[in-house]
Amino acid sequence: MITPHAGGEPVPPTPMAMPRGSSTVLRIVLGAQLRRLREQRHITLEEAGHAIRASHSKISRMELGRVSFRIRDVADLLTLYGVSDEDDRQALLALVGRANVTGWWHNYNDVLPSWFETYVGLEESATGIRNYEVQFVPGLLQSEGYARAVIRLGFPAASEEELERRLRLRLARQRLLRSAEPPHLWAVLDEAVLRRPLGGAEVMRGQIDHILQALELPNVTVQIVPFSVGGHAAAGGPFSILRFSQPDLPDVVYMEQLTSAVYLEKRDDVDRYLEVMERLCIEAEPASRTREILARIREEL
């Protein structure tokens, strides 16, 4: 994070302090640092845009991490913002290169909409992922057979080749849970998720077995909200909350819609969803009973 000198001049982070993460996250972090530098100098978006021969809206998109960065543009902005020390400049310019590196998921651009591409990039760098689901098993916990049934349901007119591409993408995302530094996935599932025979009884038994295997991982927690609870805190539907180690990146609430998604970052909004998630975890059966519940449902299928 950029901190000021005693004399008030901004100091970018040294290379050793450079953030880690996917290109999506690094763009957001770099954008936040550029915004902080601009605001410290009381420079308007229009003035910054003029310095790089662009509109104020491009500066806004850069600061939000929604576009890639050009070395020349960032160098010109650093000059405008008074960052003259060569080591300081190189620290941020090095981040530009890393922020522009495409992630593995870009190989699936043909089946990956832009609104979900952002989520995959955030997911890749999250230290914590909390899901609440009422209809489907979360993508990171889906078995191959179950994932194929879900994808076929969502894309009934897709060719076999497209279905296979979408399936490969979903399974590739799951490698995250077994990576060197995996996030903690904490999923709260409505009982209906497990009772709905998506793909048939055999597929559902395989899906339950898959969740049981995932529970062997120390970074996976699953709770189930039984039908007996009746109405509960998350009456509005499924959502996810992603948490990051980077100080410039707040928690993000993600809600998927049919052809788009909503991302919430404002503190009040996130706090509201965190409160709902905590209430769900209290209303759900304790995680210590999850294996028992899954085994019982499996027998009843």
C-alpha cells in the first residue's frame, strides 16, 4: 500500500511488498494505488485523462481495474502524480506487467462471458470463499457427472463440443482447492440442493460422494440448512462472498443472474451479506454433522 513520507510525498510499495494474485486482482490493486496517488495530488479525472491523451472515463476504468494498463500511460501518470524516484516508479511499472498477464481461464474465452470472467479471476486470488446455495451444488464442489447435468440444463441447445468446453472450464476451476495456497471454501447448502435429483439418482449419489471426498480437505467446510428450519435469513437467494489478503481489495459479494452478475463492494452492502451469512451458519446444522446428513440423504436417493 502506498504511504506518505513525513514530508507528504507519496511512496509506492517496494517490489518486496508487491501484491500477489491473479491479473484481475492485480489490476484492481494497481488501479486503487493510482487513484490514491491522484487524489493525494488533488488531480481531477479530466486532468489525468489529458495527461495520457484519454478521456476521464478511461481513467475511471483504470482505477477500478476494469481495463488493461499500458506502461506508457502508467509512466505518464506517475510523472503527473509526482512519483519521481526511479525505484518507486519501477515498483509500480513492474506491477503493470504482472497485471496484464492473462490467466489460464482466458483459454476458455469462447465459453466464458466477461461478467463471469471477472469472478473466476477474483476466485483465483481469494483467501476465503463463502457460498450460500439453494438450487445447485457450488461449482467448486461439483462432480463431473453433476456438472455435466447442470451445464446441459443451462445450455440445452449447445453442441456436445461446447458442453465439453464448459465442463472442462468448471473442472479446471476446482484445481484451486488443491493448490499450494488454497482458499478456505465454506459452503452452506439448502437441503433442497441435495434432494433435487439433477441428472438422476446415480448422479446425485456420485455428487454426494464427491462432497464427502472434498470434506477430507482441511480448507473445505460444508453446512446444510434442513427443511425443518422453514424460512431463513437468505430469503433473497444464493450469493457468494470473497475475501482477499490484499489491503487494497475489499470483500466482494457476488450474485449470479441468468445472463449477468452483480458485484457488491460497498462496506454497508458487504456487511449486510456477512450478517446474513453468519445467521445462516447458525441456522444450519453444525459442520460436524454434515457427513452424517449426507450419508443419510444418499441412502434415501
